[in-house]
Amino acid sequence: MKSTISFFFLLLNLFGVFNLFGQKVIVSESERLGNFDIKNYSNKFLERPESVWSVLRSNKSKKVYFGTYGGILEYDGKNVNNILVEGEIEDEITTSFTRTLVEDSENNIYAAGRGFFGKIVNGAYGSSQYLSLMEQIPDSINPYNQVFWGGVNKDNNIYLYTRDLIFRYNGNSFDNIWKISERKGGVDTFGTIQTLIKVEDRIFVRVWGIGLFELKNDDFKFVEKSEIFSNNRIESMFSLNQNEIAIFSSNLGALIYNGSQFKTSKNKILNNWVKEKLIYNTSETKKLSDGKIPLISFEGGIMIIDDQLKVVDLIDLNDGLPSNTITSIHIDINDDLYTTSLLSASKIRLSNSITSFGESNGIKGLVQSIKKINGEIYFSTTEDVFKIEISNSPLDNSNIKDLEFNDIPKNFIQIQNDILSVNNLNTLLLKGRNKILFSNDRQLESPLQSILSNDMVIMSHPIDGVVFFKISKSGTVRKIRSKRIFDQVGVLGIKEISAGILFIEAINGEGSFIGKYDKYGNISFSRLLTPENEDFFSNGEYSKDQLFNSIISNDDKEILELNILDTGAGFFIFDQNLDLYSFSKKFKLVYTGQNLLPIFERNLLNFDPISRFANITGRQKFTTVNERTKNNWFLTSNGLIEVKFNKEGEFSIESEYPFGIINPNELSGAILADSQGDQNILWLGSKDSKIISYLPDQYSKEKKIDVLPIIDEVTLDDEYALMSDNIYSYNDSRNLKIKFSFPSFDKVEENFFRYRLIGLNENWSNWDKTMEGVFTNLFEGDYTFEVQALDANFNESKIVTYAFSISPPWYRSYIAYFLYIVIIVFFVWLFGILQAKRSLSKAENERRQKDLEEAKQIQESMLPKTFPQIEGLSITAGLITSTEVGGDYYDFFESNDKNNSLHVICGDATGHGTAAGMMVSIIKSALNGLPVLPVNEILERLNNIVKKINLGRLRMSLNVAKINKNEIEISAAAMPPTYLFNAKSNKCEEIMIEGLPLGGLKNEKFSMLKKSFQKGDVLVMLSDGLPEASNENNQMYDYDRIIDLIKKNNTKEPEEIKAEFFDSLNSWLNGGIPEDDVTLVIIKKVA
């Protein structure tokens, strides 16, 4: 294929530029005035393909598809998407060169090229995909060698051709394949198929070395006398009428086939263009809606001809195409042309309703003013004054002529047959081809040719006031007079509202005046006031020939600005309140009762405090009058309005027109209303070195494609969602994004959208350019997304919908609810069982608690209610119970011997509850029955008693002490140490006596110790519940802490010492309850 491209470029170099335009064709008034609106899609925009060979706009989606050397591109008005050419065969030969795109009547789009043929389908996720059909080629034909050069659709059958074969695909399979002749060599050799062309419902094939064939009765038949094409190419064919077909050959030119013979067209311009500009091949040449036919070429752009083979137009580089090399063309149902060149593509709006001239035509600067002079259009820019020279030939573009004043024009007018331009540096008169210096005064403004005397020119001057000039027949100019208002004030601008009558605006806000002048330049002034201000002025102390606005107090009266309005019914005045006034016969203002708010509320583009100065000086008009209809035209933010005024000042808005493809942001405000035949034509100035012609009536009648928004893709939590699977699972975030586009390609940047999500919010979003809807944290349920588009003409599209559902989470599904019921029933049943067990347990606990309370009462009943009162001794004891009733026990027994000795008991039965209480009860009873014995023998007797009773594993630890005046006898059975504080030595002795607990071994012997017990000494006996008490950190109270506490508090009474112990324990346990009973017995020798 690259060799073919090189061959074409070789031809481009071989052929020179020929003069094709020997014949002139007069253009009718319906033909275009300027360049068509052309939108070019650059190579960069198309993502830099190596070449572009085919184009098609879908009749269904309205998207545009481009066939390139690198594959298929899809343009939706927002993005250019690449459609990968993939398939089993395609992947093996790594092909992507797309030569043709075809759409059938069911809107299926087929793509074919080097080694591939397939269909473009909607993918699972919304984007378009290529579906290969190559595997349907019969086994008898090698699919790897097929290069499809072109194709057409006929009766929903796709006809494709290679250099050897013609294929027919019926939508399901290849139902026929033709081979017309054996090929004897390479390209352009005998038997090679050069092209396949559809003409209406007929299929033709041109074969090298043979001629033309036509498909008849499912077979290709040779067309008689077509040998002329055996060695001459055919590039395009179309039907002229029922009997004739036009044939275009890059070798022979244009021919007409009448069914029996071929005749060369007599149109030399057409023939020369076809041959010398290398008309290029199209498999089907479609007609425009008006019957005209576009022909494409490899060197000369696009030629438009009619069904008489007359040249109507030529579109090429001069009109704004990026190249004169056109490789393919597509006509949509709106008559817009989509074309491709080797590296780019274009959209041509083939309508003369909106055309323009621009920089390529020689325009420079912002367009300030547009005027019609002697039937021709003149306009000024910020660079110079220009003239439009309309071409009479369809092959020649109209021309923009620079009048070359070479200065910034402020205003220009016609003086007789000449052009007077008031510029920044001077004023020049263009007389023929000569420029005559009119004045060097740079402050002149508002030039006008006197109605009273056509050789007089009048201008305004900010210092000199009104200035009068005379022009002789030879063109010499002289200033005859100047006059300031009341000899004091200069003039900002003037307008002649009647012969010899000027509307004058003074400088410095001094207001408006009427000036009456004669043909000699004599002028008088009178103040122009509204009726209300006229009364105020007449009743005031103001002279009619003095300044007014600068001396009147704004507290007394508001001075209104006056503006002149030129209408088809004459001149009017309006003030800043938009009240409208007419002129009386004496040129006083008369209130019409009208207000211009209905016009101005549409937001006029070219009337504001800045542009008001331009209107007063005549540099620019904010309204224009069509001389044919006498209607006024205004520019608004939303388009143009046509207004009809009558002489009484009454007005009506006759029509409103959109800007269409015109961008209102580029308009400079310059406007001229004119007519083309019986049509309105508006000339509009641009800020972008451009002047636009607009036929609003024609534009409004042109058919418009009904374009719908397209929902391109749906993502759920940034993951693409299947468009067919519109039930989405519930998750934590449930963020949904829906992207959409609108393939309306007229001013795509001016397309607006609105959307809503029914099920979440019934209200529409505002119109804006956002092309996606984002919704977060959607709850489960059914939703319908609706989107609507608004094009540049403010046409609302139909609403496109996408319905979907978000399923509930698994824990809110029907199965989950069933499981919940089963679980609830189970738990109710289980609760019943547990409640029954709990009731039984509660009853058992209450019983046990009752037993424990009884055991506790028994335990407490076994303890002494009072402490012995013995001379020389101070005695106390205490017990802190744990959560359960323990076996701690203390007691005192007084002897009746001569020494009044005292037996002190402190013990701890193993276990808790009733069993421990039983052990204590046995010990207490046994102690009461024993005679006075040494303390160790008491333990031996008690041990045998407990052993004899045989309480199983129940044991009793016990301390027994006997106090005789100044001596203590101590014996112990498996009890913690006893502590004896010696007041004299100030030391605390830990007395530890080993021995088994009572009930351990029969006849066990226990040892005894004797200790001195003097005044101030303290004896402390305790159970293991105190040293083994554990705090929150699992640390024991321990024995060292006991010794320290005794030492610190030895001087205190036993009751106080006990309190110190219990307070210390409470702090240690942080207010908790000890795990075991704590028992203390404290005896102090006080005498």
C-alpha cells in the first residue's frame, strides 16, 4: 500500500498547475458568499495515524468512524477512541489498515482492509469493539491473502472487492464470491479488479485490460462498448437520470453512458479538473439532498457539480481545508460532508446559510463596522478598511480587498462615488486608486455626507465642535467653518436625522442638542430634553444659551442620557430608562409611551457604556435596518431578533433566530442587515479577523439531524460495569459513575447536558458541560438515570435512559431474612432451655446462699461476743469474711487457776461453707470439754478427736497460746507465724512452729515454746488470709509488710493496731474483698 501512496505523490509532482478557468459560470444569488464552515480534525486530534483512508457517520448513533492505516477510530463529540482490529486471523498477520467502512440499512457498520473484515459492535462495557468475520470466508479461499480495497451496501448485502475477487456477505455468511478473470501480473495488469462502484441499485466493476462489468442476475456481465476503460481508470459514477450515468475517469475526464454508448462531456472545466486534479476513487458517489454531487480528488480538493454536470462550487485549501488531497468522503443526512486526507480529516457544513471570510482571505484585525456602499460590502477592522469582491466563477473564491489606508480607521463613509476614511492619524479620501489627504486633524469623528448639500462633509470635533468641509469636483478639500455649542463645548458625535438637522452629543456629559445648519455651514444649537426635563429647564433660572448639566444639582433633577435610535420608521431617542421618544416637527422630544425593555432585556451584545461611545461617534451601530423590509436587527446573547417599528414608536418582535454554528463569544458587535433576493442576510463582525454572512431564514429551515446522547460507560467503584448486567451488588461505598457524550458536531464546545437519577432525586441538574454523572453511597433499590443534551442552537434532545438496580447486601436478602427467622426461632427455643436452667440454677444458688448464710450465722455464733477483761492485758480480735463462708476461728478461754491465765485460740479450717463450719464447731466443743493442759497437749488431744471423727480430707490449722502473767506458752498446728513484739528491744519476733494440721496423723506430737511477755509487748496471731491476700497485680500482701506494720504501730492500743491492719489491707485490695477469710488476734501487755 505504501508503494501506491508513493505512486500518487509521484503523480502530484509530475502534474503541474494548469489554468482550468477559461470558462466563467455566473453564480446565482442562492450561492455562498464566503467560505463554508469547516471543522478540521488534525493528525494530532486523531492520535497521529500514519494515514486516513475512510470515514463514515453512523445513522444510528451519529458517531463518526475513521478508517486509518493503524485501525479504526471512533469520535463521539468528546473523545477519539481507538477500536482494535483483533481476531484469530487478524492477530496472526497483525493487520490494521482500514480501507473501507460501510453501513447497511439495519445500521450495522462493517470495516474492511488489508487482511480483515468485520463488524463494529457494542462491547460488554459500553465501548465499541471489532468483531471479526474472517473465519466465515470459505475454506477454498486463503483468508490471509485478501486485501479488501472497497465495499458498498446493497439490499443489506455487503459487496467487497480485492484485486482478484468480489465477495458478498449477506449478514450471516459469504453467500457468493465471483472471480471475473485471471490476473496475469501485479497491480494494474490484465484481469486486475481496479474498482467496484454502486450506482443507485446497480453494481459495476472495472477490470484492467477488459473494461466494465455490471452485476445482473447474480452474475457480472460485460458492458458493451466499455473497452474504452480497458486501460483507463474509473474513479466515480452516479446516475444523472433513469437512462444516463455519469462516469469519471482520471484518464478520460467526465463521460456519459446512456445504456448503449459512452460520450465525453463537453464541460471543459469539469474534464480538465477531473484529469489534471486526479479525481479519486469512491465506491459509491452519493448525492446531496438537492441533487448536487461532490467529487473528490487527490490534488484539487472537492468539486461540487449538478445533475447537468455543471460546476457549482470548488472547496479546497483556499476555503480552509487542511489539504487538497482527499482520500474519502461521506455525506450525512444533514448534507454535512465528512472527508479524509492522508493525515487528517474535516467536517464541511455544506450550506451557504452561514459562511465567512477570514485570515486566509486577507482579513486582519477585529471587525468594527460593516456598510453597504454602491451594492458592495465594505468593513473596517482595527487594521484597515476592506471590501468584499464577489466572484462570478464557482472555481474562484470571492476576494477580500484591502483598501490600504494603512491606518487604524475610526469610521468610513461614502462621499459621492468615493470612500472617506477617518483614521487614527489623519482622514483620507479614496478617489479611484488615489488617496487624497482630507485632513491631518486626528480628533475628527462622525463623518457624514450632508443631505442638504452632497459636496459638503460634516464631522464632530471634541474642541472645535461641528466642523464643515467642502469638496470640489476635482477632489480638493477645504474646511469652511467650525462651531462649538454656545461657543463653549466641543462635540462627541453627530447624526443627520433630516436634511439640515443634526442630532449632536456634546462632550463631558453636557447632554444632547439639535443643530440646524445651512449649505454654507452656518449652524445654531438648541438643547434636546425629555418633556419632563424641558419643563424643569423652562421653569428654572437657566439661560438657553448656557451650559446645563455641569451646573444643575443632581439633588434637584437627574439628567438623563439620550441615545439615538435609527429605525426603518425613522429616528427615535431613548433615555437610560429605555423610555422611547419621537421627534416633533420642531424637533422636540415627544414621549411615545413605549419602553425598549422587551428588546434590551435580551442582553444586547453591542450596547453598554463602552460601546455607547462607538454608537454616538458612528464607529459602530448597535442596530441595523434592512432597507428591503425596513425592520431593525439586534444582536443578543442568545441570537438575533428582528423588530418592526412604526412611526408612532410602537414596535413588535417579528422573529428570533439562534446563532447556529456562530460562536457569540467571537462577535465584535458589528452588524449589517441586507438582503439576498427575498432572503434576509446578516453580516456579522468577528473579533477573530473574520466577517460572517448569515441567512437566518434559510438556516432555520435546514433539516437537523436528530441526535441523542449516548451513555458510553458505567463504572461502579472505579470498575467497569457490564452494560447488559444492570443489577449491581451492594458494597461499602456503592459509588456509581456514568459517562455520556453527544455526537452533535456543530460547535461541540457549546453542547450542554443535564441529568437526574430517578430513585435518588427527581430534580434535574443544571445545564452545564459536564459529561458524567457521579453518585455515591447509593442505597439498594431500582434507579433510572436520565440524560438530555442541549446543542448550540438551544435544541433539546430527547431523553436517554439507563435503568439499573443495586441489590441489597447478603444480610438483607430474602434468604438472609429466612435464615434470620430460623435463627430467631432457634434462639427463642434455646433461650427457653437456658431460662429453665437459669431458673433451676437460681433456685440452687438461693438454696446454697441460704445455707451459706446459715453457715455464716453459725460461724459468727461460735466467735466470742466480747473480749476478756484481764488486768494487765489489752485484747482485741477481728475477722473479715471473703465471698464464701470460711473456716477461720478465734476464741478465748479464761482459767480459774491462781495466775488467772488466758488461753488464746486462732485457727483456720480447710475448705469453705458448711464443712468448714462443722470443723470449727467440733474444735470449739472439744476445747470446752478439755481440762487445763499444756498448749501442745491441747493440740494433741484435739488432733486425735478430729482423726477419730474421720472428716475425710477436712483439716484444721490452729494456734494455741497461754498467757501467764509475764510468760507465754505457744504451740501451733500448720498455722502462719505468730508475731511477738518486744518493747524493750524494739524488735518483732516471728515465731514459726512446724506441725501438721489437726486430723492429719493419729497421735501426732506438737512442740511448745515459751516466751517472755513484758509490759509494752504485743502478741499478734493471724490466719493465712492476710499474708496471702492478692491485689489487682496478683501480688501478695506478704509477711514483711505485717512486721513493718507492727513495728510502726506498737505503741498504739490493740484496737488501733487492728484498724491499721484492716485499712492497709483495704488499700492493698483497692476496696476489694479478700479471697480468703482474714483473722487477727492482738494482745498487748499493758501492766
